[in-house]
Amino acid sequence: SVRPGRIAGYLRKDGYVSIRIYGRNYPAHRLAWLYVTGAWPENQIDHINRCKSDNRFLNLRDVTASENRQNILAQKNNSSGFKGVSRDVAN
């Protein structure tokens, strides 16, 4: 029901764009992958620049769940500055 030239979908509270097709909501990033490649993504779609609403194809990559977790920022209480590194408090 979207007119040509208008933006389809809506921005969800979690920051992702969702598009309704025939009564079902789809994540816009997965639809973008399908549109460009002609195939539904095999894994998760990662937003390379971490902007959940930036669905340009050059910002998307089909990755496993563990690869997608590598793109998460380090937590605020991280004292080493590196993801997955902790201090050895036993010594």
C-alpha cells in the first residue's frame, strides 16, 4: 500500500526497520539481502557500521551468530580495552 517513491516500512523500537508484506513483518535488512542477491540469507545479517537502520547493501554481510557477536562494542566496565580479555586476579 506504499506509493512509488515513498519509504516502505517503519522504524521499530529496537532500531531495526520492518516492512509488512501480505500481513507479515520482515526485517528490512533481510529483504535488502534477498533483493540484491536473489537468495534469502543463510545466516544472520550484520550491519557493519552497527547502525541498525542503515540497510544499504554495502553495509550488510551474511554472518554466523559468533561472527555477528564480534561486532559488539566492549562493555562499559571493560578495564583492559579489549573484548574477551580479563585480568588474572589469581596472582
